[in-house]
Amino acid sequence: MSQSAPSSELQILRGKLNALSAVIRLGHEAYDKEELADWAGHVVNNSVLLLPYYRSALIDLRGNAPRLTAVTGQTAVNANTEYAHHVLALIRKFRRLEKVTELTEEVLDENGASAEAEEAFAALQATSPLLYLVPFRQAGRKNADEADFLWLVEFDKPESRAVAPALLALLKEHYSESLFYVTSRKKKSWHHRLLERRSWMRPSRLILVLLLLFALSTVLVRIRQTVSAEFELIPARESIAYSPFEGVIDRCLFKSGDPVRKGDPVILFETDERQFNLETARNEYNRINAQLDLTRRQSFLDPAKRAQIKLLELQKEKAAIDIERNEWYLARSRVTAEVDGILDAGDADKLSGKAVRPGEKLFEVLGTGDMVAEIALDERNASVLNEETAITLYLHARPEVAIPARIQNVTGRPLLTPRRTYCYLIRADFSAPANLELICGMRGIARIAGPRVTLGYYLFRHLVLWYRQL
């Protein structure tokens, strides 16, 4: 008997400590509630972990008429139920309640309860024979003699009377303090709530701040308008050879892609016929010249010969012209490269025996010594072109190297490109490192930075254009 008494006392002490820790935990959790509705829901729903009651309800007594704020197990209070009418009719006479009180018929008579209140009490006792009222008051309120909230707790087991008053009294103290904290937060001025650190740690507030900052930045922040366009490296000066006359190509001395130097013969025309005509014209010239000398000597003795001198001079002049014409053809039968570079003659093997007309393109020499970038800028992005436009080139072969460029000239109007888009063609010179080993025809992306615009214009310009097309 002596051994069982200490163990029972230890169990009782352990139960009291558990109950006390549960009260403290519930009180601290009530402090974390931001809204009054959350606090009320915590009181009526979570307190059952400490007290196994059947049901409870929290009534707001502030104002002219009491309002049912929270009921156990209900996410949204329905004020039109029979239970809600019973609760509101029962607590009308208990505004001045100061401590935890068990509702009995004697208590109802002492407070002058109406017949409606007695009927409500009887209806509630049908399911819950033990009822308690717990008043909550806000600290610092003017009418401190009246309660702000009443907590109605229903027990379906009469044996709960042994522990309910004490535990409800402890919960009343903790919940009253947390109620003051929750309601006083709402009374703070807007600038105090704005500067409160704890409120700004909420994710919704942080998202709201970020959205507000973004909205302001779209109007206040100005950045350089930057667009992208494709470019190609082309020779700074075109070197295209055209056929000087109508003739037949004998052969091409190089193939496309071969390097050539200035003055190297590239294409040879067939000259056999021209060479024969030249020799014939020279022989004719010598014959006429000899006959003209003979006729001049004979004209001293025979005056009739003098009439032939004029005719022979004309024939001599015609022969001289034939000689010059054939020499001109022969001199131009060797088409040479005008600059150093890479030859572009198409399929060189097919040029042999090809008949060409005057002015027909024969080949092109792509110079490697001096190149420029030809940029195709979409006409929709023409607003980036002004005196402050800056261009940076990035080759597909070397995208890690940024090559600064400067505009030389821009076409007066947009031109239709092979991709079926209208673009302004920009010629820009650049200074690239020597180790890049640039080749004519290299392509890449040009970043064109124009004037400064607002961030909103930069981000949503294309969206507005899309909307305008609807």
C-alpha cells in the first residue's frame, strides 16, 4: 500500500504537468493567429485536445447584437441553424460575467433569464448535460465591466466537472492575452503595420512587394533598347569581273575557293580566230601601204594615178582599224583578278567552251584584306537606329568574342530579303583581333543597342503589337 501511493501521486503530478504544458502550447499557438476568425477557430477546435468536450461556440458580444463567431467543426458559421438560435438566446443575460461559470437553472434564475433562454438551455442539455461559459475581455477597453466574447463549452460527460473549471480558467487567462494581441494588431495605423517586420515575412506580402516594385520599374527604369539581327562578312569593295566582249571561254585557270593575287589571269578566251584576223589585217595593211607608195611614185609620171591615192589611203586606214580592233580583243582575252582574295567562279569546269555575251558576270574575287559586316535589320526594329546606336558582332564560329562595329551606311528603305522579310541593310566596319582568321562569308548575330526606353516598353512592345493585330 505504501508503494502504490507514491506511484499514484507521480501519475497525478505527471497528468498536471501535461495539462499545464498543453495550456501553454494552446496559448502560444493563439498568438500566431493573424485574424480574429483564425483565433476563434483555434479556440473552439483545438482546445478539445486538452478538454474532451462535446461542442463549443464563441460569441462576439461587441456591438448591439451578439454574433456567433465560431463553432466546433464548422469552417463557416451558419447563423440560421437551430443551434445558433439557442446559443444566442441563452447568453444574452451574461454580458457582465467575470469568471468561468457553470450554467445551471439556479444561475439562469439569478441572472433573470427569459423563457426563451430557459428553453434554449433545456435543448442544449439534451445532448450536453454540463455547460460552461468562459468570458474574454480585451485589456484597456472602456467598458471593462462587460465581456467582449463568451465561450460556451458543452460536455456530454458529467464527470468532466472535476477538471473543467480549473482548466477553463487557465485557458481563459492565456486566450484573453492572445485576444488582446490579435485585436490590437488591427488597431495599429497603416504605417505601423507597414513597418512591422513580422507581417512582411508572409509570402503574400513579399509577392505583393515584388509586383509593386516591378510595376514601378516598368515606368521609372530606363534601359537601352537592344535587338538582334543576322549579319554576314562581305568584302568592303566588290571585285566582279564581267565579259568585255562576246566570245567563247577557252578555260579557267583556277577553281572556286582558290586564293588568287592581284594581276593573276583567271579566265582565257579562245583567240585563234582573233589571231588569224590580226595577221590577215596586218598583211592587208602592208600590201595596201606598198601599193600606196608605188602609186605615189607613178603619179609623178602619170597624173591619172593620182585618183587612186585617195582610195588607197582609205583602205590603209581601214586595215589599221582592223589591226587595232583585233589587238584590243586579244589584249582583253586574259581576264585577271583586280584584288587579292578567294575566287568565286561557280563550277569552273563548266566554263570551258561556254559562250558569253558582253557584260555577263564571269567570276568574283572575295577580298580577305578588308571586310565589312552586312546586317539585315528587320524594319519592325528600325527604332534602334539613331546617332547613338552601338553594334556588337558575335560570330557563329567564335561566339565568345565580342567584336565592336560602327555603322558606315544604311539603305534608304527596307529591302525584301530571300527570307521574305523587309529589312534595312546596314554596312558596318569593325576591328577584330588578328587571331580570329576571318573568312569572307562568315555569319553571326549582331546585337544592336539603340536609345534608352522604359522597361515596360522594352518588355511589352511585341505584346502590344500582337494585340493590335487582333
